[in-house]
Amino acid sequence: MCKRAGQFEHWLIQEDGHVCDLFKSLTTIFECTPEYFFRFFNEAAGDDSRNDLVYHHQIEQYAQSVKYHEFPRGRTSMRFNMLLRRCLLAPSSI
């Protein structure tokens, strides 16, 4: 369990309302599409709000720095990918 989870807001935007909160840290659940969510809050922000894109550039820079490991194609890789999918789709069944 993440000790720092209580210090921050943790939101989930999920159209079908299905909640998967592995660390029990979600504070708000928005049952809508991401497009609707961002359109709504963009319009609600008004003309006096301006995004300086600092956070966007930081995330973009971080994403470009991440090194992705290549897994060899074979039976072991297929088993790993199947297990990963099961963990992501239905963590309680593992």
C-alpha cells in the first residue's frame, strides 16, 4: 500500500463506472468519457485561465527518457504477456 496516497487527490475517469482501485486511494470517480471530462472542465475554466504547458513539457520529457525493454518473441514472452493482461484486466483473479 502506498503510504503517500492520502496526501493527494486520485481521480478516475471511467465511462462505464467500473472501478479498479488496487491501492484503495481513489478520492473521486467521474463516470463519463475522458473527452467529455476535459471538454467540460476546459469550458468551465473560463477565459482568464491559461495553461502554461510547464507540466505537459515535464511529462513529455520524462516519457521520452523512459527506456522500454524488448522481450524476446517466444513461449516465455507469450506467457508473460498473458499474465500481464490478466493482472491488468482482473487483478482479483490472480
